[in-house]
Amino acid sequence: DLIGAAAANTGKVFTEADPEVSEAIDFAEFYPYSVKAYTDLENIECQGKGVGLVISPWNFPIAIPCGGISASLAAGNTVIFKPASAAVLTAWELCQCFWRAGISKKALQFVPCSGSEIGEKLTAHPAVDFIILTGGTDTGMKILETRPGIFLAAETGGKNATIVTAMSDRDQAVKNIIHSAFSNCGQKCSATSLVVLEEEVFEDENFKKQLADAAKSCNVGSVWEFQNKMGTLIHPPKGDLEKAFIELEPGESWVLKPEMVHDNPYMWTPGIKWGVQPGNYTHVTEFFGPLIGVMCAKNLDHAIDLVNQTGYGLTSGLESLDRREQAHWKDRIRAGNLYVNRGITGAVVLRQPFGGMGKSALGVGIKAGSPSYVAQFMDFEETGFPCVGPIKNEHALLRITQEWKMKLDWGGLSEFEGDLRMTIRAVRSYLYHVEQEFSQENDYFHLRGQDNILRYLPIGKVLVRMHEADSLFEVLARIAAVKLSGCELILSIPKDLDNGVTAFVHGKEGRRFIGEASVLCQTDEDVIQMMSQVQRIRYAAAERVPPAVFEAAAKTGFYIGRTRVMMEGRIELLQYFQQQSICDSYHRYGNLGERAII
């Protein structure tokens, strides 16, 4: 029923809708399981945030809403489900599955409505505690404009690219590009929209011919005729896609011009633009349709620069058999999901957790399908000190806190004893979880022939903003988390704030703890001006963030960290890292090469 509804409602071919059902099942099984990682912590009490609003897209009408609903319910929330207007039938069938399984219609409420009218009232309603959005960047920005302080977890647009170097298997590259670009008519946020060819490949007339011939072979027609690879668009081309179908910019030519099929404005053949120039319309604009732009790069670094210039960072692919090129690309490309020598669509729950960077994500940026995704929809309260195992490595903060413990045991530093003992435990917990989880490259599947790595990258510069209501623990713990996560610390103290906490920070022990990091005395306006210079601002509580700061952050989609400061490193450290998934198909047509003997 779900597959049939997706085909009838959105024009999705059966071979694209069927994996969606599998992914939906994975979400429904995995998220309740992943919640146990937090509910099983003896020092933590967990509860849901309250009411979650799930706003889903039409291009993945089964899996994506199922993921948002499952995560919200598993975390202990009630859900209002507002589907895309173009996918209401599929959404209704999905709700039936939940209700038949025993989920109350009060816990999961189905609200099909116009996004521009009733939808805006839903997002603005004060009873909604968080919003899960999969949709356009503009939609996410409008939500933040309406409610700057709302907790928004949004996966937005993408201008995704596949780089093909001279060291690639060119036949394989053509196959992977065609699948990534034209499956579901290119209507995937993860679809290949740009192909960046190293100069040797760009000038290879045989490669150009192969790419065009492969695209021509994509049958377009009714989803009920199973030989067709591409069905209908969700609506006739309009806006950016219509312009891209019609116009060529200087230097561009058609290798394959999109054509309407059977005089049906919903059906179009694939299009390939050749010679796209840096910075032009096709280079930086998301089209969301069956069209790719092909660019020429002098070398791999130039190709990476062209990809990063789009500002998006959802998925990205590399076609190269050179391990040196692969390692260099992984270090420099700015995207949430990386794929080596395979298509760049089709992420699998836990195997390739999904989510982007840059303009492709709004919010804290925890990936859907990852072990920690549900944590952002939960509230935590600590009832005791965190449990940690042995710590392998030495660190300056560990030595400092060990000295504090000795002084406290001998009656020193008594004014802040409670805060300092919490800080001591927090530092140990942060170090332990950095060593055990956040500094590791985790492969949960260990498939022969394919590596699937989930890794954590430090978020960058973090401004820790103090508030008059902050305890010393809340200040020191955030400082420690920034430093231990590998981020760059800036400590921001409100001008004219003078209390026991600031006295400690400016004193001998505080300066030792802070080290060489910048300490600034700033107004709220100064903090707002810093947003373009840092990657995150961390407050100790949502109610301590001034409305003006929230409003300024909403204008650019800047995320303000404001969850309760925790000693438990498994929870607190999520604020200082961004996740990245890497899928590397290292086999060669089933041949494992040197990996067969490792």
C-alpha cells in the first residue's frame, strides 16, 4: 500500500519506493533501540521535550516522515505530522501503520494542510516545542524568522557534486553519476547536480559520449510500466529548474537537452550541460530535477574548491582509484555524507547516517539514522556523577582537576566545592568519551568490500557566553568541553558582570584552566557581531539567550547551543562536534585487492 501510494501520489517508480519502505522499517526499529543508550545511564533521567512538529517532503514520502515520527515518539514526545501537500495520500497510509501498531491518535496527530497558510500557524504556535523539517533552506529560514528560539532540526537543500579524476575507473564513474543524478528524476536532496571533471577526463570525447549515451538509456514514462527508470516530476518545471532547462550561459553547451515526453509537462528526459563556468547560475543553484552541469577542473584541489564554493554540504562523491587522492579529498571536502567510487544517494540507517553541513543543515546537525539522533529531542537531568572507565591519555585539564581534588580534600577552594567537584567529574567524563567515541572512526557493519565510517569533526571556533545566572560549574564545564573536543575557545563575559564566578575565572586557577584562549568582555551586540567569526555560541540555558541574539542568529541560520550543561560527556559533547559519514567502496567488481589479506 505504501509503495502504491507513493507511485500514485508522487510519481515515484517502484524500484525507488521499495527501498523507502525498508528504510522506514529500519528507522522504526533503530530509534527505540538507540534511546536505551541514554535511558540506561544510571546518573541520568530522561524525558521528551514535549510536542514535536514533523514537516516532511514529497520526494521521500515514506522513509523521511517515518524517521521523524519514530525518533520523536521514541524520545518520549507527542507528534503533529504535517506532510507535504503533494504527498498527503502516502502520509495518510503511513499514519495508518502507526495507529494500527498501537500508537494513539492523540500521540500522533495527522494535520494535512497548506504550508503557506495553516503550516505557518503550526510552526509559530507556542505549544510546539521542537520542529523536524526536511525541505528547502528557505522554508527553514522562514520558520526561524517566525520563531527565532525554536529548536529546529532541519535537513535542507544540496548542490551535490561528483568529482571524477584522471585516476578513476571512467566506466564506473558514468554508471554512478547516472544513477545518482537521475534516479527519482533527480528529485533527491542528495542527487548529483554537478559533475566536476579533471581536465584530462573533461577533454576525453569518449567519456562525454558514454555519459550522454547512458543518460539517453534512462526510460521515461508511467510508473506503472516497470521498464521505466524515471517517472513524472512532482510538478511541471518552474522557477530555477525551468530556467535551467531553457537557458545556456556563456561557455555552456548541451550534450543532452531535456525534452518533454508524450507532450506531458510532468515527464522530461535527462539533461546534461557541458562547460559550466565557476560562479555562474548552474554552478551554485539547486535545481531539483533531471539535470546535471559538467565543469572542468585543473586538478583535484581545484575541483574541491569548486564544490565547496556552492555553500551547500549535503552529499559529495569522488571517483578515483588513487588512495592518496581519496585521503586528500576526505580531508578537504565540506559535506556531511561522502562517497568514494559509488553513487552518492541511498544512505542506509546507521550504515550511512544522513545529514549535511553549511547551507544543507539547520540546527545542531546530528545525523538522521545515527546513534545520537534521538538525544536532541530529549531533556536530561543528572541525578549523580557520570560513570567512566580508565582514561588512556594525559591532558593538562586532567592534571589541573586532579590538583583541585587534592586541594578540596584538604579543605581548600571550599567556596566552590560543589561546582569544582562536578567539574572534576565532567572533565574525566569528557576525556573518556572523546577517547572512546568522539575521536574514533566507527564502522558498525564491517562489510567486505565497503567501509562505512561515522566520524566526529570538531565544530571549530566556539564562543562560550557567560550569564549572571551561570554557576561556576556551567562555565568551567563548557570551557573544558570546547578544549577537550579540539575546538578553539573564546570566553565571552558580559561587560560589568562582577561576581564570584568571574572572580574565579580571572584568578590564578581560572586562568590556568582557560590557558591561552581569548577572554573578551562583551555586550550582547558584540556577541551578535561575532557570529560571522565563530562556528557556534554556547549558552548554559535557553532562557539565558537574549531575544536579540536569537533573532540575529535566525537571519543566517546560525545555531545557538543552549541545552543544559551536563557532566555526562556522552550528552554534553554532542554540542561541539559535527558528524560526517564516509562510504568507501574499495572492492573492484568483487575483487578486494590487498584488503583481502589484511
